Amino acid sequence: MNQEIKQAYPKAYEAIDKATIESGFTMASDALTCSLLKTLAASKPNARFLELGTGTGLSTSWILEGMDAASTLVSIDNDAQFLAIAQQFLGDDKRLELVCTDGDDWFGQNKHLKFDYIFADTWHGKYLLLDEAITMLNPGGLYIIDDMLPQPNWPDGHHEKALKLVEVLEQRTDLVLTKQCWATGIVIAVKKVV
């Protein structure tokens, strides 16, 4: 077995990838991670999805590809320039709501919402407001994070933050957790049904 992706890429992927490179955005999720996001999305029919950190929409396009027609995706980011790329290529999808806002503000205004799938690809919901994100997860829901293995764009001291986050997740009693030393380092957790 190899790590080649043999499935079709999302229709908008190539255009988003080109615009991403042109924009100078360097924090996009890799294709291996995105393929897994699509596969996991397909396991949640008629579900509510949340993506924290849209970026330019590369991972968003994969999540949408895995979702069924009855599901919805809220994807938030605080950078209007990069979010505009996602809007340009994915904005016609009626299942998608793109929100340009600060993570603190969004969590503060949306504590009541519940989701079946959360991909936390930014500080909020991962390194910040982790408890709030897990509280928004329905029982049986998926919580997914990537970039848990050292990355070339990490600032000094970030490796220790990543290790601490994994420790915190491992100590939670409300999650069933799997750590994968694959792609950029992925953690998949399922919220326990009480």
C-alpha cells in the first residue's frame, strides 16, 4: 500500500489550489489529510459540519465532496482575503455557510450550536477554546485536527504546544481518541455517547 490518492479530487480543487499558490497562503491542509476528511464526512449523513479555519477552501472542498445533500457545513476564518477564494469557488454550494469572523467572537455567539463533525484547523477550537469546541460536538460526533507532527512553518516553541494539546486530549474522559503518525499528524476523536 502507498500513500497515493487514487480517488477523484473535488471539482474546484485545482482552481482553489492555483489561487492559493498565487495568494501566498502557505497553511493549507495537505491532500492526504483532505482525502481523509472526505472519507470521514461520508460517514455522517444528514449531519451538521463545522470547519474552524477555512483558509482558501482547499479542505472545505474535500469535506463538501464527502457530505450528502442533506448535510450542512459552517466554515469560519478571520482572513477575508483568503476566505474570498473559498467564496469564489465554493460559494454557490447551498450546503455551505462561509463566515468571516474572529474565533473568540464566533464561539461566544454560537455556544448553543451542535455539530456532528468538527475539523479544527486553526487556533480556535484546537489550542484555544478546546473545551467550547468539544461541548459543541454531538455524542458520536467526530473531532479532527491535523498538523500534529512537526511542520516547517512552525514558530519556535510550537512543538511543545502540540505535545501538550495531545496530552490534554488523551486525558479527556469524554473522547475516544486515535493518533496517526501519517500525513501531517492527525488526531481523530469521537465524543462518547453517555
